[in-house]
Amino acid sequence: MAVLNKIRQRSIFLIIIIALALFSFIIGDIFQNLGSSDKTQTVIATVNGEDIKRDAFMNKVENIQRQSGGSVSNTQAMNRVWDQEVRNKVMQTQYDALGISIERDYMRQLLKQNLGTFEEFKNEAGLFDEDKLNEFIANLKAIAPETTTLNGTPVNYKAWTDFEQNISQTGVQQTYFNLVKAGIIGTLTEGQFDYELENDKADIKYVQIPYSSIADSLVSVKKSEVSKYVKAHPNNYKVEASRDLVYVQFKEDASLEDEQQIQRDLTALIADKVEFNEAAKANETIVGFQNTTDEAAFVNANSSVKYNDAYVFTSSFPAAVSTQLASLKPNEIFGPYKDGQTYKLSKRVARKMIPDSAKVRHILIPFVGSVRADATVTKTDAQAKTTADSIYKVLRSRRSKFKSLLALSSDKVSNEKDGVIEFSYTDGFAEEFKAYSFENPKGSLGVVKTNFGYHVIEILDQGKKQEAFKIATIVQDIEPSVKTIDKVFTDKSKFEIAVADADFDQVAKDNKYTTTPVSSIKELDETIPGLGAQRAIVRWAFEDGVEVGDFKSFSISGGGFVVAKITAVNEAGLMSVEKASVTALPEIRKEKKAALIKARISATTLEAIASDEGQTVKTALAINMKNPTLSGSGREPKVIGTAFGLEEGATSELIVGTNGVYAVQLTKLTPAEPLPNYQAAANRIGQAKSNAVNTQLYNALKEASDIEDNRAAFY
């Protein structure tokens, strides 16, 4: 009690002390944030002192994803924008240093190069008219943000300015690259040297003692030797920071019991059944799939796939049940049967003979809002139908007018073939268009509405008729039940609890779970092998404070969970001995085998060396140094280079080559015939250097640039 009384007496002091501590903590945090600035929160990267702002960068990423229609992931879009933005910044540094810019006259020249063939910018003589270009730009600016068309493509003023910016950027880059290329030539000395490398010929005899003559098991390599080798070849073993992990996946797959229940549910749909109607207080009969006369409504009410009212050939049936479906009698049902990740119940509705292909010609009249209708389309649905009906009336009495009326059609592709389209029954066409083309006799003429507009169609010809069926199919996806999903979650939770106090791999083994190791995951990676895109796992692996042995569970797309554990934190620098061993061990063994081979050879002639080593003396004729390859032995530049340095008849010392230890004797050297002039060879070298600029210059500039990458903080 005495202690409590003292605490109460001093409580005011304690409150003050705690308040001051909290205040100092908050103030300290504020100053710390001020010291570090908000740059890391607003800047994606800094390239040579120039910032790439987060908001603009993210807008471009979103635009790419929107334009791709979802086919590009967020990380893929981010990397695409990153490459473009870094390139722009790296190259702009060079442009600014040299003062390269695009002035008005050059800009007009670039626009002429890109737009010279556009009809909108040609005068009466068919030549590019700059006044027409200026007038177009002025009008586009005046109607902004409205659109007009250019060469058949909708365009507004912003799109035009973006286009000019791209043209300007291309022009600046081309100017810069041309300046660099202007300083690159091939000299006469280089030309002569290259010519002699290719045309100086040597005939040699040699003995090869291949490294494979010594078994790997006879050559031991220590970890310290691998470490030494890595340090001696740092460029071959540089690595980014990475993480190794292992994971166990808990899939939400349907159980056998789940599949059996799906089959029972489908079977229950076949026959009529009596159910008590609570509202009517009486039993009522629910018509089943067998007796329904409205197959479309029944399928749509009970299937994950909507009713297909089209006729199909047997080639479209699942191969395993094609015979059974084709032999169904009218209104007969087959199933349930398994097809991929679904169970199906199929009923024959109708059968008829249908051509396998059709040849038609058509005139398309689009309306505002129809698919692919551009800004020039102004007709309403009713007006488009009126136009199509008028064309139909003309053609009904005089089909010879068809070609002359094609000018009214918006289908530019078929217009180039007199409006003719040839297609098979299985091709993807608008259903209404296809139904008319195949279900009406040759010679028919009619008006058909599709999402593209109103078509005036004439059937010119049809292919061979085949048996086709209209099949009503109820589809149920094979999915896990709630019970199965709950069990997966429970299993995952039990595993998490167990590995908190035990070995991850052992717990997995005891429970018969599969462990999947993954190595060298980089900070900006998106994909985990075996799991697909799992950016959340990668981000967690690189969070501050996450260490070897830490684990965490994640929900994964498609259902289920993953419990992942960090097994290694690999810092940026040189590769670890374990990982470097994959490529370092073979090279170290080669060095050791070469030393063993050289140590045991005392003979000095090719014949004696060959005899002692159980090899043969081989011959190579007309070898050259430009392509230093020995037939049957592979590329051996050191061996061939040594041969060219010998006097005729001389034998070399032992040479450590790529594929073995060699001794070589030069039997004949034939110098290249001198040329009166080496300019052609010099020109070839100059052209090769110039071509290399396009691929190597940017990479060299990027390597030399100061790039601060903050992407991992945002993605």
C-alpha cells in the first residue's frame, strides 16, 4: 500500500514525463521525415539528377493496362513504362549536353516524311501541301477537345500534340545517333588486319588430351577455391539482392465428394418433381429437363454457360463423348458427363443438314453506337435500317447494281473484293450474319441486323451439307464446396501453428504436403514459379525486418493459400559459393585437370605425346584466326593463335585450351595475297561499327548513368 500511495502522490509527475516522452517521439519523427523529405514518396526514380514523378508515371502505367484490355499485368505495364521513361531521361541528358533540339523547319520536314502520303495534305497535283497541314492543325485546335478523322482514324488536338512530341523525340534521337555514327569509321589498317585474319591460312598437326579423360570424381574442389575463383572473376558473378524461399500450397480443389454431389444435382434436374408451394399451400409439379419445351430458359436458369441456339457439327463435341451425343434421339438426354473442369448434361433439341461453308456478298450500313462505327457515322438505328431497306428494294429487282452500291458500305475490307466474304460455318462471325448465310438457300437476299449495323446480304454459294445438331447443355463448374474450402483453411491454419515451433520441412513431410523451393527472387519480380503472379509474396520477402526463418500465409488468386518461409537473404554483390559452384566448379576442375595433364607429360614430340596419352595425331588444314575453330574439337582461339605464332615445322609447348590440353605443330603457313587497296574491308568494318551503335550505344549510356530506382516502394 505504501508503494501505491507514493505512486499516487507522484502521478502528476509521471503523466508529465510520459507526455514529454510522447511529444519528443512525435517531434523527432516529424523532423526525421522532414530530413528525409517527401521525395521517396513522390518520385519513382531519379536519372542523372532528373526525377521521374510518381503521379505521371502511374498514369502511364494505368493507360497501358487500359489499352491492353487487361492482358498486361500491373507489373508488366510498370516495367514497360520504366524502360521508356529511363531511356528518355538517359538520352535527354545527352541531347541537353549537345544542345540538340528540333526547330520548326526540321519539324515540318519530319511531319512531311510521316504524313506525305495522306490524302488530306495533298494538293490538286497530288503533292504534299504544307498549307493544308497548317490549316488542319489550326482547325483541330479550334474544335478541341472534339475529334475529327485523319486517314480514317479519329484524332483530337491532344492526340495530335502527342504525335508531334513522338515525332520530335524520334528526330532528336536520329540526329544524335547520326552524330555518333559520323565519328565512327573503319581505318585502312583495320581493313588490312581483318582481311589477313581471314585469309592467312595455316596447316597444322596437333594432339588433344581432352579434359574428359580425367573423371570429375578424381578432382576435388574446396569451397575456399570456389570463393577465390568468384573473387577473381567478379563480373561473371555479380548479383542483385534476392531472396530464397520455400512454400506449401493449400489448393481449394473440389473433392471427390464435391464432384459426386455435382453429378447428383445434375441428375435431379432431368425428371419432373413435385414440390410444396408455401404460398399456394399446395403441391406443384416442377417440369424437368426431360420434358421442358423451353430449353433455353431451363438451361439459362440452371447452367453456368448460357444456352447456345446455334447448330453445331459433331467436330465441336467433346471428343470423348462425340459418338454418344451424335447418336441421341430427339429429346433424349446424355449425362452427367465430365468435360475438363465441368460436368454436363446434354439434350438433343434438333437436327438438320447445314453447309460447311458459305460465300456471300454484303453492304454494311452502320449506325451511331454500332461496333467499329467511326466519328463520321451519323445515322440513327432507324435511319440505317431505312437505307438498308432501300438498297434491298433496288437489288431485289436489279442485282447487277450491287457493285455500284458498294460505295455506301462501311466494310472497307470486303469492299476491296466487291463485297464478297467466304467463310466456314465454324468461323467466328456475328451470329445473325452467320445464321442467315447458312440457313437460307443459295441466291437468297435479305437485310440482317448485327452489332455492326444493317447488312444487305446475298448468298452467292454454299459448301457441302453436313449433319448438324442443336444441343441444349447444362454446364456446372467443378468447384469446391463450402465444406471443402473450410477444411483447406483449417489445414492451412494448423500448419501455420505447427511450424511456429517446429521445422518447416519436417512438418510438411509429416503431413504429406509438398514443399516447393524457389531461389533468387528479385525485389521487382512479380511471378513465383508454380504460383504465377504473386507480387504480395515478393513485397513481403523484401520488407525491412523480414529474416531467414520468417514465414507468412497468403491468399492466392484462383482460391487457396500459400504458407511461405524465407530460407535465404542474399545481399547484392557477389554470388554465394553454393550458387556460384554451378558454373565455377567446371572451370576450376578444368584448371586442375590441365595442371594434372601437363604434369604427367614429359614427351616433346606430337607422336610421343599421342602414344603416351592414348591419343592420335590429328591434322587441320587451311585454318584462320578470324574463325578459330578446330574440326572435331570446337572453338579453340588460344590453340590456333599459338599455331600462327610458330615457325614452320616448330612444335609448341603444351597449351591449355577450352576443351583440353593441346600440343600443336605448324606444317605450313600461307600468307594472304596482298590487295592493292583495303578500302572495301575498311568500309565493312566501319559499317559493322555503325550498326552496333543502334544496339550498344543506349546500353552503354544507361550503364554510365546515375539511376536511383524507387519502384519497389510503390509496386
